Amino acid sequence: AQTVTQSQPEMSVQEAETVTLSCTYDTSENNYYLFWYKQPPSRQMILVIRQEAYKQQNATENRFSVNFQKAAKSFSLKISDSQLGDTAMYFCAFMKGNRDDKIIFGKGTRLHILP
Amino acid sequence: DAGVIQSPRHEVTEMGQEVTLRCKPISGHDYLFWYRQTMMRGLELLIYFNNNVPIDDSGMPEDRFSAKMPNASFSTLKIQPSEPRDSAVYFCASSKIYEQFFGPGTRLTVL
């Protein structure tokens, strides 16, 4: 069975700093997808970034980028120039390449951006 | 597109009452998911549908919970009878390719 582990329950950084959120996963699959979702205080779940396992290039979306290490089964999220609006719970998630399967979510990391 | 629409946004009810949560997925999406989120248990998948057909309902906690998807644009999650431990935020999500798009959630409080 697939598992997703986020080892940092909570983090705080100063505004404008760079922060990295960790995520590891366990799978025997070769084809899969990884996601980072953000849940701000409004509780809306927002997709931040997606990575396909077959792609070697790390995904990037503006200030958000990932460090995907397939052999190590690691998928960390880097937020550059952090902003107050980045304060949220961040969930790492895994999905097998077969669409007929569910997304497995980690427990989340609560990130506080301090002014 | 308006995104995934859920109603009501907030529901307060008394123990024993029937509760019905509603979801309208994004047009063209063929998968629909129901999740429950609590502080203690985090985000749990309850059930999901593909082309209106339930694929996996192993996350439904007990027989008091039921879900239907009568057509591609509407789904309901029903709890009958409701209990205080059902208090949570219930999310609906839909997908077409791989990303799931979530609705704003329904905060349910059972007194």
C-alpha cells in the first residue's frame, strides 16, 4: 500500500524567506503522480503543483518549486520569497498512474509566515 | 467555470436528524470524490464515483452514511441518523485528468 509521510507538523518562517517542506512516500509503482495542495484558513483546498513521476525535470509554478528525487522517494516543496498569504496547511499527495485509484494524502504541514 | 459547488456551506443539526450534503462537480469532469476532514483524523476519502458509478466506498464509516450520483452534475452525501462524532468539514472534489479540484466544503456540526 502507498503511504505519504510529512515529517514536519508545523513550521514558521519570516516573510520573504525561502522555506522547504518535506515529503516522502512509499510505493512499488513506477508510474504515478505527486501533488502539493494548500489549505489556507478559508479551508479551500488549492492545488499548488503537480509532478509526473516519468518526468525528470522538477515542476515549477512561480515561487513554488519541487525537488523530486524518485530513487529516494522524496518530494519536497520549496517556497521562495514567502508571503503572508502563503500561511496555510500544506498537503503532499500521491496517486498511481491508473486513474481508477484514489489520492493518498499526507497528514499535512502547518506553515506560518511571520511579518 | 464556477468550480466545484457545495451546499450548504454550514449546517448545524441535532443528533438523530438526517443531513444531506450536495455537490455539483465541474462540468466535463468524470470523477467525483467525497472527503471528510477532522483535526483528529485529517483528510479521509469516503467514496468516489466514475461516470456516476461508485468505484470505492470503503471509506464510508458506517451504514448511516450513503452517497448517490444520479447524474453527471449532481451528487449527495446523506447521514441518517446523524451523531455528534460526524461533526467535520465535508469536501467534494472532481477531476478530469489527474488533478482533483475541491469545493469550498460544508462545515457540519451535530449537537
